[in-house]
Amino acid sequence: MSFDRSERGAASVEFAVVLPIVVVSMLLVVQVALLVSTQLSVQHAAREGARAAAVWNDDARARDAALEAGSLDPDRAEITVAPDRREVGESVRVTIRYRPVVAVPYIGRFVPAGLTLTASVEERTERAPP
């Protein structure tokens, strides 16, 4: 196989052109994976918070359980437990709104600035109010 003199550096030039596109694509995949992982943590936290609210009928305990279960930053999480007062058998809903951290450099400009991950879980109250 012989190469023409004009095709000598073609592979290097093609590599130099394609490499930045591949790197940015890989970083985007990593950022999306991190956001999906955080969404799963928020969903798990809402589930645990709703379970604690149903079992203990204590809003503060439900919020603490949610933060602990999801390893969420309390400064970035907004947790609501509704309704405020409930009797045995009534539904309780825990909703979490969480602002995730954009962890991958150079990719932050592709993630919407006001991105908020949300999860909501509803269960039946099992215990009378304290």
C-alpha cells in the first residue's frame, strides 16, 4: 500500500478535528449519568420521607429521614409534607424539589440554569398524631 504525498497527514488532521467532539460528547454522557443518579436519590429520599411520615406521623422526622436517605444537601432541597395534620388512614404526600450540582467542567453551559429535580410519594398514615 503506497500513500500519495498529499495524503500523508490526513489521519492526524482528522484525529485533531474529531477529538474535541468526542471529548465533549463523553463529558455530556457523564453529566447526564450524574443527573440521572441524583434523580434516583431524590426519588429514594421522597419514598423514605413518605414512609417515615406514614409510620411516625411527624413532619420533622419525615424531613430528616428524606435528607438522610438521599444524602441530599439541605441547602439545595425543599421538602414539603402535606397535609399538615392527618388522622390514621389519611394520605400523606412528601414532595422534594432539589437543585443538583453541575459537576462536569465545561458542560454546565449545556445544562439549564434553573434545573430542579422533583419527586413526590404518597402513603397512608399508620399512626395517630403525636
